[in-house]
Amino acid sequence: MKIETIAIHGGNVVSDTLKPVIQPITLSTTFEHQDQEGSMMYTRLENPNRKSLEAVLSALEGGKDAAAFSSGNAAGNAVFQALPAGSHIIAPDDMYHGMKMLLQTVFSGKIEVDFVDLTRPEILHKSIKSNTRLLWIETPSNPLLKISDIKSLATIAKNHKLLVACDSTFATPIFQQGLFLGADIVMHSSTKYISGHSDILGGILITKEKNDFWERIKNVQRLAGAVPSPMDCYYLTRSIKTLPYRMKAHAANAREIAEFLNNKKEVEKVFYPGLKDHEGYETAKSQMSDFGAMLSFLIKGNIKNTDRFIGELKYFSDATSLGGVESLIERRSKVQGPDSGISDQLIRMSVGIENCEDLINDMDQAFVAAFKN
Ligand SMILES: Cc1ncc(COP(=O)(O)O)c(C=O)c1O
């Protein structure tokens, strides 16, 4: 099956004897005891809709199994909790700030972390210690769209027997399949493109092998219980059916918008891996089938111009998050705070699938208004 077919059929694990075409929603938290293969007991442990969601995402990433969680952070948390206490993790310097905060606060005193520039694989070995267990990659990264070479990093990590996990939220399985590039685990915040409509919170892990470490992760899922509801699983599985086509439309719009912004006198710099002058362009081209639809850019002006530009837009909501069909925009330092090192002129944009001409005309008028005296 090709990716578009997997997206539509991969989540239909229909067991109902009436043979509905679509997997029904099973809200029951408990199931009658049965001693047969495939029977279920209790929804925290297993549920038909969660099974559907895990099956389709596992197939899309080319994995052996998947574990769904109630948020992207809960998925990352399960990986960290599955590590032995006192482990050392190497993570990207431009890591999604919520995940970084999770490591720095909840895991403080339990796990050691170093945040490293993973766009330079040649310096990775300098950060590896005797207790390093995990290399956490995020590519493209949030919010600077840094590109890390998964294959090169995984090769070095494997030489040191490290586990490799990759947060592929910005890429989706449609544009990047990290397991084929050397990652052991791929993670997504399914709140983003996988949901696609800004109305479901979720996270997913997909594994290359069903090994001991994976069993530890499944144990965190089943016992710590941060699992998604059957309803959320149903809607995520439904959303995935259109994911390949949504991603094509998202990426086509983002390409045009990145070019548009790159030619604007009011813009200092555009961070989009599909632009030939982006530092990670060649690596992105080699490991992604398209460049995604997230981009950031620096306004050539002050914080007032930046906020005025955002405020004048009609079709872009000034809101955090990403991956929905509607375009979102935000001044990123508002979210990450003054100590994050993020410039006050940095705007992050999640390009939606509206008509691109409408989006560009909207930005054109907002630039004029933002720089008017
Ligand atoms: C790259 C990335 N990873 C993980 C997460 C966390 O996902 P969630 O908000 O679903 O917990 C986010 C959220 O913005 C993200 O952008």
C-alpha cells in the first residue's frame, strides 16, 4: 500500500459483525472477560479506537508498534520515564520549549540533560558520557526550523549504543520517516497536523522494534495512564485519512509564502528549510519528501512593527500551536519568555490551506499598515 491508501485503510480494524465500513466508536471502559486472542479488558490498557489509531500511525511510519498518549508531551514523558534513573539525555538546543521545560523541571534531579546544536553531528560525540542513554532529535525544530541529519546522528549514537528518538511533529510521516533513517522511536504531537483541525490534543510514539525498552514505554502508557479517549482516537484516525492531501496543500502554500517573505524589504530573514539559502536545505532535501508548512521570520523593525503586523492580519489568528487547516501566527518570544534567547522580532507562522493569494494579499496590506507612521 502507498501512503495515501494506508492513511485511509490502515486505521480500519473493524471487528463489528455488522461490518460497518468505518470503525465504530467504542466508549465502554470495560469488556466482558473472554479467553480469546484480540479480546480486551479495560480501556486504560487497550481500546479498539486506540488500536486503530496506533495501527495506522505505525503503518505510516513503517514501524512495528505504536503507543498513543493524551498529548505530545505525555508521549515524550513516557520515553523519559522509561529510562533508568540517573540517565543522561542529549537534546537539541532548539527543542520545543514545553518539552525542554518538562526535562528541566519534572525530571530535574532524576535525569541529566545537555542541550546541543544537533545541526552539527561532528560535535555530538563530545557530549556523550558514560551514563548517556538517549539522543533526542527534533527536526525540523521549533521555532527556528533547524534541520538535523537523522542518519548521521543515529550512526554516531548507535556506535555508542544510545537510543535515538526523533520528534517529527513538524514533518509528519508524510514528509519524513525517521525509523528508516536510523531512529528507534519517532514521536509526534498529534495535536498538530495529525489532528489537523486544532481541536484534539494527542501524542504518539512509533517504534522500529518491539524490544525491552518499548515494553517499558508501553508499561508507562498502561500504568501511568495518560491515554487518549476513544472519541479522540476516533477523530484522529478520521483526520489521518486526509493527512497526505492536507500536507500537500500546506507545503505548497508554505513554499509560496516563504518566497514572498524572502523578497519583502520589511523582512530581515526567513527560516524555512525549503529555501535554497537555508542552512539545512540540502539535508532537508535528502531526508524529507517535502519541507512542511512551518516557518519563522525576523521583522526588520522593532517590536511595535512586529505586533502591528500581526494585529493587522485578517486571515491569520494570533495564537500558538500549529498544524491546523487555518493559518496561525505569533510573536514567539511572547510564548517562550524573555530568557529564551528568542528575538522579539521573530514571528512563527503555521501556514494553513486557505487560498494562498488571499494569504499573501492579507500579509501585503498588514506590512503596509505595520510600517505606517
Ligand atoms: C515540536 C513539538 N513537539 C511536541 C509538542 C508537544 O505537544 P502537545 O502540545 O500535544 O503536548 C509540541 C507542541 O507545540 C511541538 O511543537
